[in-house]
Amino acid sequence: MSWTVRARGLAKWYGQVMALNDLSFELSAPLVGLLGQNGAGKSTLLRLMTGLLAPSQGEIRLEGGDPRRDRALRGRLGYCPEFDRFYEDLTPVQFVEALTRLHGGAAEAARRAAEEALERVGLQEHARRPIRVLSHGMRQRLKVAQALAHRPRFLLLDEPLAGLDPLGRIELTRLFREEAAAGCTVWISSHVLHELKALTDTVLLLHRGRLLAEGSVRRIRDLIDAHPHRIAVGCERARELGAILARFEHVRRIEFTGAGLVVETVRPDDCYEELGRLGAEGDLGIHSLDALDDNLEAVFRYLTR
Amino acid sequence: MTNTAENRAPPSPLQAVARIARMYFRVGLGRRRTLWLSLLALLPALAALIGRAIGEGGDEAWFSATAVPLYLEFLALGLALYLGVSSLSDEIEDGTIAFLLCRPVPRGAIAVAKIAAVVTAGGIGLSASLGLTFVLCHVPDVEALAGAAPRLARVLSVLWLQMLLYTSLFSLAGVWLRRPMLLSVIFGFGWEATVSHLPGELPRFSLMFYLRSLLGLAPGDSGLLSALVPPLPPAGVATSLAVILAGTVLFAGLAAWGVGRREFR
């Protein structure tokens, strides 16, 4: 059964900066998407939910418990932070094992759990190399592995798909769905609606620290789809990819950049699907997909008007 | 029954400290700075070797008059300062502390574990270096070596106590201060290393005075100034131990409380 998250008048400010403002909601769903631009307050909300931050005002409860005070509750959470910092000289297996041991249990069990988690995120071949030599995508997977290894009941994932290659996105998306199907509540933040759409229909839309909308992803998607959508594609053979994309009817414009290209489309779903397929084939060296923030900007302008 | 987070008991506070300290120890061993600090800790042994080779210093008298104060007022102080401040403040600065704070461990255990790991690593390094210097200053006179062994044990004990006290203090600075390194250097090498040598009552207000007292070292003779204000005799062993242990508990406790209270973005 999904955990219930309840926020009442929740606010958080850092000095003069208001990160979250008067959030109230009660939500119980297996998979929830937190959608918003950079600076919308998604990470702050997740950090309040893990107890890393204390509310400046109001309260947040997970299954009735206060994550800041309740140690046992924290033991049932798995948190994947947004930042890209690690103990660089450890190996992934040492890193995940050491953190898993903090949830109790014997060293051998923690080692097995770490190896299993690394295998689930597809890092088993790199499990014994120092973290400092891992690529960005591998580091993203490692963050997910440390959140999963102790088998939490509630996963809080802060932009876990950011900067991943198409194959990595597909694999991790499948993994999050499996976790939710197995009874784990999963909250995942993103500034890309189409990422979330593949996972869930329940979304909290945040904008400048306020809760703008709560509920179905479909309505928000319709709004977004009415606006041209820009996707930055990191790619080794941008000219060839551009030539392929130019044939699609939904592609409005292609702009070449140093690291690849930016494609503007009116049917983002189709475009993501095509890029995913081309990325999985591997011929064009597509290594990252990023939805640019201005996609949501138009929708926010519409909703806040 | 599957081994989920739900049916596993979180570790006790002591287990948490041991597990986090073990992790930090492992992290520390892999760092390049550990190599540089180990080489720095071996400087007195190198000085003893050179002294023996050129026939100036490197003997028993040099060990007591030069090597011991060098360990006490420079190496152990510097090591505790650098490792104590950076161990927690680096982690707060780069955000990796979040990986630990979201686990079911008492937050204070993170600070205590860090102090324990630094004290253990620094203490082992200093003990090895001091032991080597001691042997170099006494060989080949085996009788003198054996006779001076109690003195070595005493100096070693004081160095471990010093690591404990200063690491706790500088870890506290790392948790609470915005620019902990600069202020700690000013306090460590400005106040602590200087004040304990002045005549008058002022040395009582430095921690170094009590550490030096355990080795029977009185504040030094400062010429004209000490003619006007008589130097303070060393504090008693009980007083010194009480101050050092109370200071350690207070500083480590405040550092642990700080990690529990503070928010880390």
C-alpha cells in the first residue's frame, strides 16, 4: 500500500529567499511526479521529506511520522540526491555497502545487498573501480543504487534521469516502475513532463515555491503540447542526426550546438520516442537528452495568468 | 521473510559510530593528502637521522628538548587542526553529509565517528613517527633505550590526549563556523602555541598549558617579561587530566549537537 504524504502550510526559506511557500496537500499514490523548473522548490520539498531540512513553518508527515525526528522512519526511506558528489576514492560496492550497513544488519548481508543493487542499476561491471573514474551516467546510477540497496518502503528521487543517455533512461524508468509495483512508494522529481508521463499520472506541479497544480499529468501535458518543445541532444554525429530528424513532420527547427543539437518539436512524445530508438541503436553516439526549461515556462505563464 | 528496511533494526548509537568511523577511515586512507601528512609526520625522524649523521642533535637530550615540543606544539596540533576542521566542514561544504543524514543513525554519531576516525588515524601516525624518532635518538645504547621507555609512553599518552582534545575542538569549529580553517589556525598557532609560553597567569587559559603540564613542562622563560611576572608552575596531573577530558567531552558534545541541529543544504 502506498504511503500517505501530508503537508500543512509548509514553508521553507533560506534567509531572504523563499524556497517553498504555504504548501498544503495530502497524497497517497504509488508513483508521484514532482514537476517544476529549476528553482521551483522540488529539491527543497524532497529534502524536507527526508528530514534533511526542517520546515520554517507548517509541517510535513510521511505515513503520520516526522522524518526529522523519527529515526525508524528514516530507515525506511531511500533518497537519491540531485548533487553529484561522492566519496571519490571508494569503489561503488564499498560506498553502497558502507551506507547500507547504517540501516542495521551484518556486513555480509550489506555486501550482498550492495552488489544486488549495483546489478539492478547496471553497474556490476564497474563495481570495483574508484568512483572518481565513473562517467556522469554511471554516477547517476550509483546514486540510485545507494537509495535502493536497503530495500526502502519509500523512494525519493531528485532528478535521477538528468543527463542520462536514452538507454539509461529506459532502464531506470523500468526499475522505478518495478519498485512501485512491488509496493514501494516512489516520488520522483523532474523538470521534464515527458519523463514523468512515462512513469505516472499523478503529478505535483511546483512553480516558484508554490503548488500550482496537483493531479493528472494529462491535463498538464495537453497544455505543454500546445507549445513547441525544445530538447537538447548530446550527440557525437549531430549532422547525421539532424538530417534524420529533419524528415519528421513534427520537427519545427534544428539548431546545432557545440555538444550536439537542439530540436524544436510540436509532438514531444513522438520526438522522445524517436530519439530513444535512435539512441538505443547506438550508431549516432547520442549520450544525453535534456528538455530545456522554456518548455514549462509557457505553461507556467498560462497557469499563473 | 525478506530483508527489507522494515524488518531490520537500526544500529545502536555505538554501532553507528563504529560503522561510520570505519567508512571514514577507509575514505581517508585512499586520499592523497594522507600520504603527504604521513611524510610530514616523519620529519622529526628525518631530523634525528640527519642530526646523528652530522654529530649535532639526534641524541637523547635533543629528543626531550626539541623533538617532544615539536610533536606537541606543531605536528599534533597541526594534524588535529587540519584533519579536525576539514573532516566535517569538507563534507558539509560538498554535501556528501546528506548520504549519512538520511540514514537511521543519530545525527550526532556522524560527528563523533569523524572525531574517532581522525584521532585513530592521527594517533597511529604520530605514534609510529615518535617511536621511530625515539629509537633513532637512543640507538645503539640499548640500556638508555629501555630506561627512557617510560618517558616515551608518557609522551605518547599525551599526544593521544592532545589529538582527542584538539580534534574535538576543531571539529566543532568545522561544524559551526563559516571560515573554520582561518580562525582555527589563528587560534591554534596564534593563541595556543604562544600563550602557553608566556609568564604570569595567562597560560591557564590555553589548553596547551595543561598538555605541557602532563609532561612537566612549565611556561618558558621570556627574559625581561618573566623578570617582572613570574612564570606559572605546571598544573597538577589531576587538574590537567580533568581539564583535557572535560574539554574533549564538551567540544565533541557540541559538535555532535551541532550536526543534529544544523540544516545542510
